[in-house]
Amino acid sequence: MKADHLRVTIGYGKKLLSFKIKNIRIIICSFFFIGGHVQNERNIPYQTIEMICIIGSGPLLNGVFAVFFYILYYLIPNEYVYLLFLFNLWLALVNVIPFKVKEKQSDGYMILNLLRKRA
């Protein structure tokens, strides 16, 4: 969506590595396997549909990875591939459920709020 600055944080905890490629700052933390988040900035404010596309791309990508690992599991049966399938499926499903815990909001919650504001 033509962001001016993008910050990708992989994992949580102590920062292990940080580097920049053009306008993208990538930060890798000690618990890199737990999750992460993306922050982006643009001088021109995002439209609602652009925000929904940005927010929805996370669960959508996890869904695509789940399908990929599901197919790969049947081609190459392996418990690690099956675990990757289940993990990505879980991430895709849980992230579209609208919920908020303290300051943390799921992607589904943020999309629902954007749709409410638009209506």
C-alpha cells in the first residue's frame, strides 16, 4: 500500500538483530517463533479499504501457508510439516476472531472496528 516506512518485528523479547533494507526496518527478537507484528507509516493517511487489506493480509497469508503445508504433508508425510500446517491454520483462524486482551487486538477485532466506523 505504498508505505513510507515499514517496521517488521519477528518474535518478542530481547532484540537479537536489527537491520534496514531501503525503507524497511527488520527486527528479530529472542522468541522469534512466538509471533510478531508489522507497523507501517505513510504521509498520506490510509483509506479504510487499504487498512482492511493490510490487516487482513496476515491471516490470509497464514491460510495460504496452511494450505501449502497441508499439500506438502501428503506429498512428504512428516510430523514437522504437519505441525507447520496446524500452526498456520491455528494462526489464521484465531487472528480472524474479533477479540481484545488489554491493549492487544486481533486482526479480526481491528477489521470489525474499521467496518463499524465506515458504516
